[in-house]
Amino acid sequence: MDDEAAAPTEPAVDEHLIREAERIAEALVFASAQPVSEGFIADRVPRGIDVRSIMQRLKADYATRGVNLIQVDGAADLSFVIRRDDNEVRKLSRAALEVLAIIAYHQPVTRAEIEDIRGVQTSKGTLDVLMESGWVRFRGRRRTPGRPVTLGTTRDFLDHFGLEELRDLPGLEELKGAGLLSGRIPANFNIPSPLMSDELTEDEDPITQLDLEELGLLAPGGASDE
């Protein structure tokens, strides 16, 4: 009998036990204020579980989330810790909230149209904050003199405010009921219906590489700043 045949085979671990071990390991890491070692986890999961394999699976699973599982080197017994990405949106100013509301309801809309609705100029900083938050994006360029950029909201905007689609934005009566419209409302006042599609309208052209360079979003030669 050769060595391969003589070597004992380890029994396969039940998939249910593996999933249970993943849940236990995940809970241990989240509950601890300090990095958690493989040995610590191994003592608390079912016997026969490959803890290192479990942790690598969890690490891969969290790689695309806002919370990441990272391995801490420099220890005899490798440890794992949860790290939260610091990408919280800063508190928006009143001006930014007004601009965001106008873009949401009037999209596609240009900066000049936003200023016409608000009655005051809109600073570049206000639009930059909304762009950095991931709630507003450049849609295209209007087919009018000067070819102004059109703005619209993003999927992240809908997700943050718990909306499935733009048609779920509150209407006039809902805004009144929430106390967001106070004082005497003009008789002809109405809430516009935003464009429900991400497709460009007939009076919009797509944004090109040259447009991105002009807007400062793409370095000359085609390499994005991000």
C-alpha cells in the first residue's frame, strides 16, 4: 500500500457548520473593541473548522462594503479587526439642501436654471459638496448657447433617502403634511415632476472626454483624477 493510500483522510466539514462558524466569527470580531486572534475564534467555533479559511471568506465578503475586515500583522497569532470607512456625508448647509431639492425635482437642470429658481447665485462650493456626497452628477450638456452642463441625482441619492425611484419624492400634500411648506402658498404653486429616466433628453448631448477635461474631472490626456 503506497503512502497516499495509507494517509488518513479528514472527514468533510458540514456546510451548515461552516456557515455557523462564519456567523460566530463575525459576531466575535464585531463585539470586540480589540483585534480578535484566530486562536480566540477557534476556541469558540465547532471543532474541525479551518478558522483561517473562514476569516478569509469573511474578509472577501466585506471587501466591497463600507465596513472592512482587515488582518493585523506583527503578531504570532494573526488577528482581525473591523474598520469602518470614514466617508460620512457632512451636514449640508441650507443652500446645499435648497440646491439638492431643486435638482431632484427639476432635473435635468443647469446651474443658471437653479439660480433662476432660487433667485440667488449658487457657489461652486455648494455644488462640489453635493458632488462629493455622491448625490448629484453631471448628466450631459444642454443644446443651447454656451452648452451648459445639466445636473441630476444619483442612485445613492435615492438609497440614502429610502426612495425606490424619483416618482416616490413627496408631492405637494405630503410636504404640507410634514410641515415643510409653511406660510401662505401662492395659488399657482406646484411641485414639478422630475424626469424618471437616466436617458438623455432631446436637448441634451452626452459628456465627452473634452467636456470632462474642461470641467476638471479628467486630466489632459485621458487619466481621471479619481
